[in-house]
Amino acid sequence: MEKSNITNKIYEQNALAKIQKQLNHVQQIAGEVEQRVAESRAILRSYVRKDGKDGAAGYDGLNDMVLEAAKNSEYLTERLRRLTLELTLDQRKYVEYKRELVTIHGIEAEYAEGILRIDLPVLIPHRKAAYTDFLCKPLYTALQHWCVKQAEQSKEIPFFEYATVTFVHEYDRTLPLARVRDHDNMEEKQILDVIDNFFLKSDNGKYINTYHEIALAETDRTHIYVMRREDFPLWLMEKKTGLPYRKKALVDEKNFDKYEQGKNSRIREEK
């Protein structure tokens, strides 16, 4: 009995020592993030003081420092997620934590009139980016949570066999236009992989068409629309003109169905 108590105590001490080591590492990374942010502010003040005379070089220096801060921040978040998973024994608390993450990341989904819309509060990464977890992991969690919520409320969870996936990339109009990327430089595959897990038969080119569009807006965002292939032309016309082509087509389709039902009923009566 005494030996068992000693073993348990040693195990507890080792576990606490491991947690302490992890917390020290987290604090170190947090300090590096703070340092990068402070350096970014210093570069920005210098850039403003010189009225942008440093040109692209000055802006690139600011951009590089912010990117370093962001990478350290992502590393910090990953460490804290692991620590949270290890420490949280009450699964209800962990489920609530994941639910709150959806709100924190600002990812939203909506399904109406046969079209699934997914809003991302950021631009999707460059296709050569080595790290995309900052977006793909929260997106997966958000879509998983949305599907569970739809099921709980007995609402439809869409499924598309042959689909068109449209990406609308909105760039902050107050920032340099040099930020705007070519469509083929955008990482759509990993985003499609996440969407495929929930709503698509396959993200293979046989089943999926993609369409990209760029717009200037108040802030950086990405809007993703998933729809049946046959709905895309009318959806695009409606988006470009503001006229309700899809709604009119749906009304015409319903009227045609009613006409066919009435015609078949008359034929049966004549017989």
C-alpha cells in the first residue's frame, strides 16, 4: 500500500514538472510574440515619419516582422491547445471550449435556397505556404459544429455530387494593391479538402468546378459558395446584375411541375 502511494506521488510530481516545463515554454513564446509586435510598431512609426519614402522596402520590412509575430503566435496557440487537451479532464468543458473557438475565429456558415455559404475572416493562404493549419483547423471545427447544430435542429445538411465551388476574395481597399494575388497562387486544395469532409461526394475535378473572383472591400475576407453545377450560371448572373434570376427560375420550375401534375391528372380523368 505504501509502495503504491509513493509511486502515485512520483507520477504526480513528474506530471506537474512536465506541465511546469510546458508553461515555461509557452511564456517564452509569448515573450517572443510581444517582442515582434513591438518591433513591428517601431518599423511602422518610422515608415509613417518618413511619409512612406522608404517605398516597398519599408513596407516589406513591416510585413516581414508582422509575419514573424504571426508565426510565433500560431506556435503559441498550438502549444496552448495541446496543454488544454492534456489538462482538461471534464469533456463538457472541452466541448464548450471548441464551441467557443468557432465564435472566436469568426467563421460562419449558412445554407439557403440550395447554396451553402461559408465566410472566412481572412484571405486564404498562398498555395506555396508551408503552414495552413491556422485556417484549416478552425474551418474544420466550425463546419463540424455547424453540421451538429443543423442536425440538432432537424435542419438540412447539404450534400453535393456535382458542384461548383466559388471563392470570392475580398481585399482591404486601404492597403496596397500589390497584395492582390493571381488566382492560381491561392491555396484552394486544402480548403476544398475540409469542405469535402462534410458536403461533397469528392473534390476530384470530375465532380468539382472552381471559380475565383476578386473584390475590394472594407476588410480582408473570403466568401465561399458551394452549389450545384447547374445553379452556377444563374447565380453568377444574379450576382453581377442584382436581378433575381435564380428565384425566377425556381418559380418557373415549380409552375412547370404544377402544370405537369395538372396535365397528368387530366389525362387520367379522360381515361
